[in-house]
Amino acid sequence: MADISSYKFGKTKDGRIVTAFEMRNACGMFVRILDYGCTIQSVTVPDRNGAATDVALGYDDILSYENGTCYYGAIVGRYANRIGDARFMLDGKEYLLEKTSENKMHHLHGVYAKRHFDGREENGCLILRYTSPDGEEGFPGDLSVEVRYTLGDDNALTIEYAATTDKPTVVNLTNHSYFNLNGQDGSTVLDHRVRLNCSFFTEYTETFAQTGRIIPVEGTPLDFRKEETIGARWNDSYPQFRACTGYDHNMVLDGKPGELKLIGTAKSEKTGITLEAFTTEPAIQFYSANFIHYDEVKQGKNGVKYPKNGGFCFEAQHYPDSTTHSHFPNVVLRPGETYRQKTVYRFGTGK
């Protein structure tokens, strides 16, 4: 089990103290997590030469997290990704949500990244809890969320989620960490080598809702079933790729939903740092940070200005807009049921 310590990270604009929890294992890895947004602020691992390297994008102060627009390291919800037209039907009733997407047409991610979680150590794990009230952003039901972080001596950071509700509602949670395995050097991740265990993706409309079509990756720039650099097909004219100016797609994972399975791998030739990712979710959003240069906060940690494509995300999730498309995996949670998800990020160095 990791050693866990805590200290005051700062104060929010309304004067609330934000606590940072640091988890350290026996192999020189440590993770810093804030109770604001349940946010992974730092993931520091040894590179191939043993040098401590922070591979997670983020900020050095709480004001930047309050003002920032990129969800660096945060838990997002109640519904990660988009709900088309910011509305859904449940049990014959329509629910209207806040339109929070970039184009103000859809609901995107939700407010959990800007909420204060109750954090504490329990049996060598860090557990953070938040209760989303009935009607928050238009969603029905009081939703009680628990996020459990565990750091192993195999350099695996495990995130386990649980949620319960007192009314029928919809739930789709994820962690929105951006990784750059080169470290905090202001580089892009276009040189990172990635492999994804995904044979299909779900298609966007022109406004970035979902068409409902599940498309094979074969013959498209979204095919990472064999390892390739993120930037290898950057100039491809494929419409679904060009619409996002890069990767920002819901990739359907091969394997059975609910069972822990490989998402894929990433590695940096510069540092030798590798990432293996696993989840019980049916999909990930693979994102190449196409818009972080528009962030209202102009610099990240250590004064570094993060460029466009300065990180990548493996956001384990259910499909976006599943409330509209009945053939997508179910996202409805009812009283007496428990939503559960498990995602693992394991770091190492290449041989």
C-alpha cells in the first residue's frame, strides 16, 4: 500500500480550503490528488534513467483550476461527454439540461470538476465522496458518488467508482487526465506511440452529437490496433478526423463490458515511460488535446505553456449520447442499484 499524506493546497475564491493528498509507493512513484474536482494534479514516475518525471498536465494553484476550461485530471459527470441537444427522455419524462458544450448545443461533462469532494484515507486508499443534489444541471435524483484511488507498488494507479441514486437517473463518470509521457517540457504528444484495443468507433454528427452509427476503424486514421505514432496520419482527409482537427472520438473497446480489459498502451521514446491502461467500461474517449491552447489559463505547471496536442486522454466511459440511442450500452441507474466502474493506469519504462 502507498503512504498517504495531505496538506493545504490553497483556497477557492469563496474561501474554502482545498486539500492535496499525496500517495507514494516504494518504487519512486507519487500521485497528488485534490479534493477539488477529485482531481489528479500530478503523476510523477521514474523515466528510463530514474529521473522523476511528472506526466500529467495541470496547474500549480487552485485559482487556475477554478478558471480553467480543460478539466485537467478531474472527475467529470454526472454525464461525461455529450448528451445531444442537452435533453433526454427517461420513463416517459423529458429532462432539459444545461447546454455546456463548446458550441452551446449539447450538454458536456457536467460540473463535478468544479465541486468539492470529501476526501479521506481509508485502509491505504484515498476515498473521495460527493452528493449531487436532485436537479443539479437538470438531472433527476440525489446521486451519491464515491471515487477510490489506490496506488500499487507495480506503479498502477487504480480508480474505482461507485454511485447510488434515490430516483431513476443517468450516470456516466470518467477521469479526464491528460498525459504527456515526455514530461512537463511543453512538447506535443504527436511523437507518442499508441496502440488501442478498439475495432470500432461511434460516428459524430456535424454538431458533435452522435448519429448512432458504430463504424469499423479499418481503413481510417482511427485504426490503432497496430502501434502507431499519434501524429503519423495527421494530414489524413477522413471527414470524422478532420471535423475534430485530430483525435476526439468515442472508441469502442474490444471485449466484454463489465470485465477489466486492456484499453491500450502509449509510450514516449524520449523518456522511455510507458502507460498501460485497463477498464471495465465499454469505450474510451481518445483525445489528442486539440483545443487546450484556447484555455483561459495561459500556462500549466512550472510556468509551462501547454501547446495544442500537448497531451492525450484515455477517458474510460460509456458511449456519449446513450440517452438518445437505445442500442448503445445502458446508462440508466435506478434506486437500489449501484453504478460501478474500474480503470487502471499502469506506468513503466520501455526496454
